Amino acid sequence: MPYRFAIVASSYNSVIVDRLVAGAKRALKGHDPVNVIRVPGSFEIPLAAKQAALSKKYDGIVALGCVLRGETPHFDYISTAVSGGLSQAALETGIPIGFGVLTVNTVEQAMERSGE
């Protein structure tokens, strides 16, 4: 029996995140259906991933987003919150959560790392 997966993906930076979602779907081919749960931004990913894990509908969660460094400390706050939140959610629920949130300095880096 195929495993059941959810992809939790941010809507922000959608050009990049949509490429990540497409790649994750290709990697999970054969585990259909893969549910995609959209959230506004990367900051919301940990909560949605934890809720998906607690639902007991999934054997694994894939978290996808993109945080671009700007001129303020916002990048550091968001990156730290997302990585810590996802780690905590996986530990608390016992459901594996793959970390696919890009943390990059430029759009060019994001495009290079988002595949296709």
C-alpha cells in the first residue's frame, strides 16, 4: 500500500514554491493522491504541518516555502521560527516532516534551488 503524503506549501513567492511543489509531486509519484495544503506564507507552514500530522491522515508531510533575505532581520526571525516549528511538530506528532523551505539571499539562488 502506498504511503499517504501531504505537501504544505506557502503561497508567498509562488513562482518558486510552485516549482518546489511540482518537484515534490514528481518525487512522490505512486503515492497518489498527494494532498497540497496552501498557507499564506512560510511562517504559517509549521502550524498547518502539525495539524495535518495530527489528523492521522498522512504518513509524512513535506513542507515547502521560500524565505528571501531582505534588508531587515525579518529573514532571520522567519527562518528560525519555521525550522524550529517544523522540528517541534515532527517530534510532538511522531510524523516525519520533510524540510523543503528554501532560505536564500537572492531570487536567482531560489530559482537555481527550486529545480525544474
